[in-house]
Amino acid sequence: MGETTVTTLEGQEQTAPRPATAVADATGGTNGRGRAVLRRLRTPRRPRFWFEILLIAVSYWTYSLIRNAVPEQKRQALANADSIWQVEHHLGIAVEDAVNHAVNSVTWLIVGMNYYYATLHFVVTLGVLVWLYRRHPGRYAAARLVLFATTAVALVGYYFYPLAPPRLMTGGHFIDTVVVHETWGSMASGDLKNMSNQYAAMPSMHIGWSLWCGLTLFALASVPWVRVLGLLYPAGTLVVIVATANHFWLDAVGGALCLAFGYAVVRLWYGALPHGLPRHLPAAPGPDPEPDPASAASPTSTSRRTGTPPQPERAA
């Protein structure tokens, strides 16, 4: 099928060779369709509200399920915590215990940090996602992918490198500030600790997510004070995770590296970072208008289509 036959002088039919373009179309059709599908997937599309709500909810549920399903290797996690502590001593940055005790001596400050740790991690991240959805729809999908890729690679760290937070170290002299001050809401201490993996401190997603929020606001916000707040938020989060003895400094470095991985994924997929994409998506082209049957049948419209002048009507 699709081949042309010619008759030679001897009367025998021979198959004519197929044109080179036809051969290329036949062999490259599948590859061409695959490239078209890939190009369509890489093109930012307008986010749909209910789909995004469902996607975020299912993604966080999956993240929590996998994180908490990682076996709690207490002995290995404590040994890794001792190793991290020794490395920080070697680097001269092992001051978490001093920060923890100093802030704990100011009750109102440490209680505020406990609530900061328990709530803003979720509230600010969701707020930035909503802001992107409303104000930067063309960049929303790419920015969301950064967050998802950052969180996904963090799960690998939780599985392969269990780490106890400083407050659970034996002989570390750290204060579990949630237990001491009986504050509410933290999944890391108190009555809710059995609902969360206590040995998933490396990397710190409090830092990964807060850095994502801060960099997103700094890169895309037009109001100067919002951009300043964007930079202060991850800095404040760093102080909070150390003062509450939930993380080491190096946990924060791990969170920053996970975020760098997330940006690398988006750079490879979209060919640009979120702030380099258009703010708004182009409007989808509408369907062509239906031709008017009356005008389509008129001599004038026929002449316009064919290029011939209209013929005068003859009297009956």
C-alpha cells in the first residue's frame, strides 16, 4: 500500500522506489509523535484549581506515608547524630546547644519559636503556592515542580541516612523545648511524636521549603518589603530549627542541597528556572467562526473563493 507501480516497455510491472520524504515520514513518524508529546508536556499549562488542591493533598499524604514508613533505626540514627556532632566540632560550628539553652531561658521567645516550627512550615508554603496560582499562572507549574522534586529527594535521605535530632541525643544536654514548655502542634515532640518518624532529621525540609518560599518571593514579588521578608523567612527558620533542638546546622545544608536538586530538575525539564518563564500563559485560540450558509451560497462569496467574477443572472 502506498507504493507506485509502473509498466516498462516489456509490459512488466515494477514497483517504483518510494520518495525519500515518504521513507523519512514513515520511519520518523513515531519519533516525531514522541517529540510532540514531550514538547506538549514541557509546555506550561494553565493550572486548574481543584486539580491542584487534589494534587497537593495527595502528594503531601504520600510524602508523610513514605516518611513515616521508613524504619526507625534508633541505634543507627543516634550514631549518625554523634558523627554529625563531631564533624561540627571539627568545623568549629557546634554551637547548637548554646543557642538552644540561651533561647530556652526566654520563655515567650522559645514558646513563639515552638509554634513557628509547628505551623509556618505549612502555612507559608501553601500561601506562596496560592499566590503563584493567582498572580503567576505561567510560572506556577515549574515552581511547584521545584517543591515536589525537593521533597522527593529528601525521602531518599530519610531512608538511607536516619538521623536523630539534637533533642534526642543521649548525653547531648539539649532541651526538648516542646516537652518543657508544653506547647501544642509539633509532630516532633509531645503526644504527637508517635505519629511521625522521629529519626528523619537529615535533610531539613523546614529549610528546603522555607528557602523555596523565600527565593520565590524574592525573585517574583514586585513590592520591596515582600522581597525582604522572603529573604528573612528562611533565615528565621534556620534560627528556629536550631533553637528548638530539632536540627543541626548540617541538616540545613542538606535541605539547601535538596532544593538545588529541585531547581536542576526544573531547569532540565522546562529549559529555564521558574522566574525565567512567562508570567501569564497565552490565551488558547478559539474555534473558527461558522460560515453563514446564505453568504456561502451567494454568487459574490463564490466568486471570492474561486477568483472569477460573478455572472449576471439571465431572465427566465
